[in-house]
Amino acid sequence: MNLRNWSRQHTLGLLTGLGSPIVFLPVVLFALAWLQDYTFDTLWYKFTIESASRMKFISIGAISNLLWFYKAINQEKYDFAMGVILGTFCYVPFIVYVNYM
């Protein structure tokens, strides 16, 4: 990809890829709490305190990016799909930092 060809759709996909796991995270925590007979507060506490649990929940939340990517590919919006992929890759340094520090 050439940065001279960067478009508004790339930016929109990047922002969607960065924001979607954060927005989808409470839904994931609520679903896990319901399935495992925990309270939402218990899982939210584990998310905020334990780094190992935090990475697991963020990884599950990143699955929402697959939905955006699949939808963009089916509608042949390849610039948006590339932005979603780049947004997902932006989480990699954070995940590596939390897991190994």
C-alpha cells in the first residue's frame, strides 16, 4: 500500500478497527457473565485488574473486526477493509507489551 493512495475510506476503516473492540467489549463481558453465571461486575473487575484476563477479553472483542472486514469485502469496499486490518494490527504492540512486561 502506498501512502499517496490513502483515502477517506482507509481512515474510516482504521477508526472502525480501533474502536469496534472497545465498543464490543462490554457486550463480550455481559455474554460471558451470563454464560458462566458470574455477575458483570466480577468480570469487569477481572478486566480492570488482571492483565492476563484483559488480553483475553480484548482478543475476544477484536472478533467484531472480522464482521466489519467480511461486510466490507462482500460490498467490495477494499479500502475500508484494509483500514480495518490496520486498526486490528494497531492492537498488537499493546498485546505484546501486556503479555511480556
